[in-house]
Amino acid sequence: MPNIQAKKTFKSLLLIVDVLLILLAYLVAFVLRYDDIPQRNWDSFQSLMPWIALLGLFFLSINELYSINRKTIWDMMRSLFVSMTLLAFLTMSISFLFREFALPRSVILIAYFLTLIFLSTWKAFFVFLGHRNETVKTLLVAEEEEAGKLISQIKIAALRTKISHIHPNTEINRIFQLIESHDNIMLSSNMDQELKSLILYHAMKRNKTIYVVPSLYDLLLTKSTITSVHDSMVMAVRPFGLTIDERIIKRALDIVLSVIGLIVLSPAMLFTMILIKIDSPKGSVFYKQTRIGQNNKEFTIIKFRSMVQDAEGSTGPTLATHNDPRITKIGRYLRRWRLDELPQIVNVLKGEMSIVGPRPEREFFTKSLNQQYDSYQYRNTVKPGITGYAQIMGNYTTNVQDKLVFDLYYIRNYSLWMDIVIMIRTLSVVMDRTKAEGHSPKSDHSNAKSAIRIDS
């Protein structure tokens, strides 16, 4: 039966083989490129070799290539493509900037294609002949309504998963008995805290992987600090929002990346403007709209127009839907690849938005959602973003409550590292049609909750 130690061993095996295959790809690339490898190129490769290995593992880890038990082959191939593309780009940049690390571009390009071939073959072989032969058993402890939402998500997230559902009101010894025969345990957000604690302790003793769907209270306690009052331990919970130093670092990163983004992406943006005009001559290539930003201040967001001119003239404020007839032909491609968001780089430069943050909403929807969810107001304690944690963890049409949980988690756990991870993983999300367009060919799982994982 799978346990935590077995999973760690499995990940270590993947890590070692991945490093060897990445380095092997470069060695084969040298052999294919040169009959006799020049000594200076070989010296450069030896100097760069540790960095190639570390950067390769860095990008693979960020794109969750070591969560293979919850990925389809297509998920892995997409993440692998993004990871190796970033590795090749960074390797070429380092080689160009530093002479001691100079490698021929032809070798880097050959190695790029070889890493894709080697790693994809290895992972596909391992999945089909080894790891996937074992079915993971998951016990879901939840009430009927929440269980239905979670089961569809679990089935899509894990290809070989057998799910058992039990109600929290079931006799506790029966729950303990079922825990023994399952690998993963998932607990709902509205369970009694005492019952949740009993199940957690019992499952952790037995080396199970536990997933807890968090409540707002759970999110409030994240990033808290432990202190004492006299001889009693207490948790200090900080307010929502970023500290001064976090805001300075985040703003500096926004300025640097937005300037680079405007320079690098200007040809693509110009080409997009031409396509919009050809496809929909009437109206501007840009779409401007008032949104609610940090501290509920209004600002004008800029996007490429993806709908017909005056799309809400007769309907009023209306959220876009899948196959919305108001979306133009070019607009569908812009939305599919998130290219309609590119002009928001200007909003970032102006300080109205950030690269990463909760997506901004219109006043009409903000007021409505504030009435529905008391915690919705906390989203606006930070600047809105072009991409965000909710965008990489959910789908385009994931419901508001679940997106809110992701956004609040991001605000509570903000770090520069987290922003970097979100930006890199956004590239994988853009390539994933089910996430980018918000539908799945297998099931509608837009109501599924997020979960906090506990490895005992």
C-alpha cells in the first residue's frame, strides 16, 4: 500500500533519472554536433553542468512534474514542454552573457529537443508500466452536498482513484476502520473541529496522506506567528494585506517585468491589433472598462477587444460564457491564449495593477459579491493582477467562492517566490484548454473546492 515514505522514494527516483537524462541530452548533442568536441566548449559545459541540472529540476518542480500520480500524459507533456523551453532559454541567455559558460547555440537547441524526447519517453514508460498499475484509494469524509462537488474533482485529478464516501455522522470507529484500508483521506470544510482532529491524528499515525478543504477560519490562521502570553502559547494573526517591504519588492518586480514585457511583446501586440481590425473593423482595438482595484479605488483596465462593439448595450453587465455569441472569431483565440490581457502591462506600469494578484472585477459585481460573501472585501487589500493563484489552481469558470479561497490564500501567504512560481505556471495554464476555457471534456468540475494537503 502506498505511504508517505514510498512517495518520497518515488519522487527521489524521478529526480535522479531526470538529472541524468537532461545531462545525457547535452552530451549526445555535443556528439551529434561535433566529431571532435572542442576543449573550450567542453570546459564551458562542465562549468555550466551543475546549473543546467539545478535549473532543470527547478522548472520541472514548479510545473509539478513530480506530482505524476495526479497528472494525465497530456498534463505531463505540456508541463515538460514549458519547463524545458524555459531551461533552454535561460541556458542560452547565460551562455550569451557569460563567456566562461559559452556554449554553441546549436548544441543548446539540439539538447532542447533531446530533453523533450528523453524525458517524455521516460515518464510515459514509468506511468504506463509501473506507477499507474496501482489504484489509489481515497476516503472522502463529507456531507452529501459537498461530497458531490469534491468527487468529480478527485476523479479528474487522479486517473486511477477509487473513491469511498462516508458521512461525518458515521460512528467514529467505523471511520477509523475505513482509514486503515485507504491511501488518501479527504476532509470537508464544514466538519466539527473535534471530529476533524480525531480523524487527523488517527490518519497521521498510520502514515496516510490527508487533504483538508479549508474554511475561511483556516486561511486566517495561515502565516500566523507563535508567541506567548505569560506561560500560555498564543497565535498572532496579522491583518490582510502586504507589509511595506513586501509592497516595495513586489512593485520593483512589476516595473522590471512590465518594461521587459512591453519591449519583448510589442511585435506580438502590434500583430494582434492588426488582426482585430481585420476581423472586426468597427470599433477600437482596445477595450477599456472601469474596474475596482486596491482599497476599492476605481481604475480603467485596458484589454484587446475580443467581443463585438458595444457587447453589453442591450444586456447590461453580463459575465462571458462558453461559446458566447458576442465573442469575435479572433477574440476566441485571444481569450484562449489570454492574449487579450497583454495591454494590462500598461496598467502595471502605472501602478494600478500588479503582474500577480486577484483578478479585478467591475463595481456591479464587486458590490453583489460583497453582499454574498463577507470575506470578499479582503481581496482588494492588494493590487489586482494580470494572473493570480486562482487562475493557475482553478479554471476560467471556476465558481466565485472557490476563486475567493485561492485569492485569500495567496494574500495570506504572499512571497516573492510565490509570485515567481505563479508566473511560470501561468505558461502551463495558458496551454491547457480545460483551464484556459473553463471546461473539461470529461466532467464539469467547476464547483470543486481547493484542499490543503497534509503529509504525515
